[in-house]
Amino acid sequence: MEIKEDNIINMHNYLPHREPMLMVDYILELTKENVMTSFIIAEDNIFIHNNEFAESGLIENMAQTCSSILGQSFFENPNADTKVIGFITNIKKIEIFSLPKVGDKIISKASLISQYENICNIFCETFHNDELLIRAEINLFIQEVKQ
């Protein structure tokens, strides 16, 4: 897959997460219904166990990838000091096939199934090269925190 540098979006503009909980590096594609992200598994990542990215890390990567679909409306102005809260409300189905290793670059692709206000149902798959690592259907809730 060829990625053009000028199309890459910094994830910091779409999610409130920061180190050590930021599990996505870049948004490669983003529409109102689809997103594709990339993430390189670092050796010092908090979800590394025996040189592998643990299942909980894969799920967090998927949740952050999916959140950017709903979250983009909150972060349209990167200069605004917007605060949001979000969480997984449900994982309907999850299948884990393999765990990536330190140094691997994973690509996650998510598609919006349905949305009602700040709650959405999204299908997501994560790959290393052409190998499917995980797929799930998850529900997320995101809301702006009033200050």
C-alpha cells in the first residue's frame, strides 16, 4: 500500500490521548464513515509482553482508530482547547488471530455501521502487512466535556 506523505493526518488533532496511552500514530484516510490508521509498535509501549503487542493493546488501537470517525467533529479546529471523554460501551464480537511484534507497523481499517448522536457501532480490522491480526464490532461513546 502506497501512502502519500501529504495525505497523512496527525492523530493528535483528533483524539485527546497522549503518551503512554496513544496507540495510533497517523490517520492515513478519514471520511465521515471510514478511517485507516497506522501505528508502529515501540519497544517501550505499555502493552508489550514478551516482545509482542498484547491483546489489550490491539483493542485500544482499534478503539482509538474507530474514535476518530466520531471524534473528528469535536476536533475540526485543532487550535481549540476541546476536551472530550470517550469509552467502549460494548464489544459485540471480537476475533484475535495473531499478535504483532515490537517494530511491526500495523494498519487498522474501520467502517461506521450505525450512529445515534454520540454513540456509534463500528467494524474494525487490523493488519500487519497482509496478515489479519484482529477484527471486531464495537460500540463507542464520545462526548465533549463542558468546562
